[in-house]
Amino acid sequence: MARSVSTRSKVLNTAVAGTLGFLMVFPILWILILSLKTEEDAIRAPLEVLFNSGWTFDSYGAVQARSDYFKHFFNSVIISVGSTFLGLMIAIPAAWAMAFVPGKRTKDVLMWMLSTKMLPPVGVLVPIYLIFRDTGLLDSRLGLTLVLMLINMPIIIWMLYTYFREIPGEILEAARMDGASLRSEILYVLTPMAVPGIASTVLLNIILAWNEAFWTLNLTAAKAAPLTAFIASYSSPEGLFYAKLSAASIMAIAPILILGWFSQKQLVRGLTFGAVK
Amino acid sequence: MGRIQLKQVKKSFGECTVIPPLDLAIEDGEFTVFVGPSGCGKSTLLRLIAGLEDTTSGMIEIDGTNATLLPPAKRGLAMVFQSYALYPHMSVRKNIAFPMKMAGVNEAEQTKRIYAAAKALNLTDYLDRKPGQLSGGQRQRVAIGRAIVREPTAFLFDEPLSNLDAALRVGMRLEISELHKRLKTTMIYVTHDQVEAMTMADKIVVLQAGGIEQVGSPLELYKTPRNRFVAGFIGSPKMNFIEGAEAAQHNAFAIGIRPEHIDVSITHGQWQATVGVAEHLGSDTFLHVHGVPGCDPMTVRGGGDIAVNHGDTVWLTPDPQHIHKFDAEGLRIK
């Protein structure tokens, strides 16, 4: 029997859900509003900001004039996409091995990998900084790509491992009987079957890498600085420039927001992949 | 050619020995069925031949060549799985083409073989569909098609009909038998269903606990089972075993009589019994009766028009020509 829902509870649920949704989106909405104000207006009382001041795109122009947005944007794209795909190259075979030919210690290795995510990054900042300094990787896109690939690797392997475990082993055995080498088996059979899972792994890791701030702020200066460093540059000792900071933030999050918007279906499908047979 | 020989093949998983050392020869062109109850090691044995499992010791020879350490792809065998194991992201055409693509067969030859297989298996209209859009029977035919185009030295079937409904199973059983007659390729077929084994096999290998109980043609196994296990496993409904005084009269620990070798009468006979359940199938009637000393209940097969029901008294007479005698170890007494 279908559950009957009264109109009153429908209204109540909608109101509660709407309020929660609004509260969650409010900071981003407020940043958007501030980015469309002058610096003087942006520091006024909230109600005045809303109803007693004009609207302008000047902050966006100022931000682009002061720091090259597109340079940072391309750095972000290269670092996040690069680290994710480089990670996949290593993670797909690793997850394949763990899912289909597990050893006695596979579970331990998985837990160990996850445990590295529990370590505060600042704990390894000094050694990594020194390694980067000595190998010339400081402030380079290659260096940042490598470090982001490494810190996201446990998540990539864990996600792929979970998806791969949903794939019946008999299909891979059939591929083996059909004459497929290990490479062909992964390339032609396993990977296409795991596409929803791989796609959501890719998306999630691009988002994580895009928003990563600790390593990007500590290991870059001018050349390889991505959008996170670009935003941070607006919080300076000379004072806070709310309007410009907001404009920079909007410019930094817009690409990933758009990507997330268009891929949310894929993302949800991937994250719930295999939950229901 | 497709002669497969197992020499002292053994398989253990850790401490547990699933298949004790075993010898078996499968001749070229033979349809061999491995049959036995669940967990008897028949699928493991097939997987050892396929190369999907490594042998613990012993040797597997295919056409005289030692194949023990060869990977599955190099053994020249094709396998059909219980779950069909089709590639869900590929169309039927691509599924069938996959082994040829892996073997580097040229496009023209691929197309030729795909159409030949599709025609033989009634799949021509479905070549562009994905496996998800096919019925169970069609999927199994695609799996067979994928095996045929490889032109293997032998086909391996791992309970291929278990996932199909009863009517489809009978149809597919015939199709596989016809395929064997046409291709004349060695086939090894694993099943737990003795009816499949009896109807399809040239040679049946009865397995229990990893060991071979008996190897022979279906009729050999039916007529002269080596022990009580084989006698009980082959034949449907299963053989009745009588122990005690009745068996002692035949100088045996136990005697076995198949349901079809007992005459049923409502007026006279050797044993008096009461009908527990009567199954009227139209062509036959199976009676499960009580009261025969040393065998309770006993199953007998009567004619289709025998009019007895629960609680009725019947008289049973075994056919002395078809009484099987067994000793205390369960072995056949000749």
C-alpha cells in the first residue's frame, strides 16, 4: 500500500527542506551579491547592501586586470584533470588486482591507503617541500599534479575497487577464455563495464583536486598557481577587498559548479552504482 | 583433434583437497558429461581443464601437448558459462566477434563466421541488440555462438542450462546435442541434472567428493552401476534400495530395483504395500508406497491408467532380471 501523505505534512516538509536548502546555498549567493557591488557598498550592513546600493561588474574587471584569471584557470584545469587521469592509470590496474586477485593482505593494504588520508597534510609538508625544492618541482604544474595525484590516489583506488567488485568475475574469465591478454581484458571488458563508476571517480577527483588549497598554496608562487591561490591572493595584509574577493571566488568556483551541474546525474548514478541490483 | 587427458590431476585449496589425484581420458569428438551432486568438484575439474584454475599437481594434456601451465587462451578451448558471461556493453555481433578480434582474424573472415554462427543459432535478427535486450535462451545461444566462432579443439560447458526454465532447457538440450552431431568437436559438459547427462552424453563421468565413481556410456551406467552411489544417482526416479532379510535372500547386503522394474497390481504380487502419494502424469503413474520390508517408502512406476490413490493397497513384484546386488561397502556384486 502506498503511504498516504497529508497536505499539512507536505507543506511542512517543503518548508523545512526549502529553508535548509536556502541556508546551504546562502553563502554562495551572498558572495555572488557582494561581487556585484563596489568595495564601499560591500562593507555596509547587509540590508543596505541588498536594498540601498547599486549593481556593478567593476570588481570582475578589476580582478582580471590585477591578476590573470585565465592563467590560473588553465593551471587549475591542468593540475586537476592531469592528476586525476594520471591517478587512473595507476589506480585501474591496482583496483583490478585488489578486486579480482585479492591476496591475504589486500584488505590491510586498502585500510593502510585510507589511513594516509587521516594524516594531517601539514605533517608531511616539510619533507615534501624539501623534496620539491631539491628536485626543482616547486611552483611547477608537474609537481602539483604529482602531489595531488598521490593524495587523491587512496580515494580513486577505493572507489574503483568498490565498482570493480560489482562486476561478475565470470565475465572476465570469459574474456580470458576468448583469448584476451590482461591488457585487453582491462581495456575492452573491465573498463567499459565500469564506465559509470570510473566517470564518477573522475568527476569527484577533479572536484577534490580543483578545490585543494593546502598544497597549492604551499607549493606554488606565481608560475603554477591555480585558482585557489588566485582567491587567496585577495586576502592580503593591505586589507580585505570584499567585492574583489567575492568576484575572484565566483570566477574560481564557476567552472566546477557548471561541471557539477551538468554531471550531477552521472555523479549520483556512479556513487550509488551497485547499491541496487 | 580434441583429445584431452588428465594424468594424476590434483587440486587443493590450502589444506583442503577438492580433487584427489585423478586420471581421465576424453577422446576426440566425444560428448563427455561430468555429473554429480553440488560441491562434488565437477566445475572445478572443468575449470582445471580450461586453465581458469591451476592444478596442484599432475598433468593435463590436450592433443598430446602438455597444457598444464598454459594460460586459458592458449589451450584452444572455448567455454560456455552458467551465467552466460556475455559482455553487457557489446552488441551480440561484437560479443561473437570478440574472440576473433583477440585472435587477430581479419574483418572479412570475422563477418563470415559471425553470420554462419548467427544463422545456425537463429540469432540473425538480434545481431545489433545488447545482451540485456535478449531472453535467457537467446543469451545462451549468443554464448554458444561466441564459442563456435573460435573453432576450438573442445567446448567446455559449465551448467549452461541451469538458469533457463524447464521448457527452454529441453529445447536448448536438443540444440546442443545437434550442434555436437554437426560439428563433431569434443565437448565436456558439466551438470548436476542426470537427465541432461543421460540424454546428451556419449560418456558420463560420475563424480563424488572430487573422485570419479564411474565412467561409462549412459546405458552402461544405468544397467551396471559400479556402486550404490552411481545406482542411486543415475535414473529418475531414483533406484529403491532394500536391506535386511529380503536382500539376504539374494546373498547381498542390499539390493536395488528401479521404479520401472517393479510390476504393480491391485490383485496379487510379491509385496503388499499401501499407497502414500500417487503422481498421475498421464503417460505414467509414480506411486510412493509404504509397507515393503527394508525399504520405506518405495517408489514404483505404473501405467498411466492405473486407478489407485492415497490409502489404496497395491501388490508389487520386482523383475528378477533387473535386481542389482550390493555388498556392505556399497559395491556391486556381479
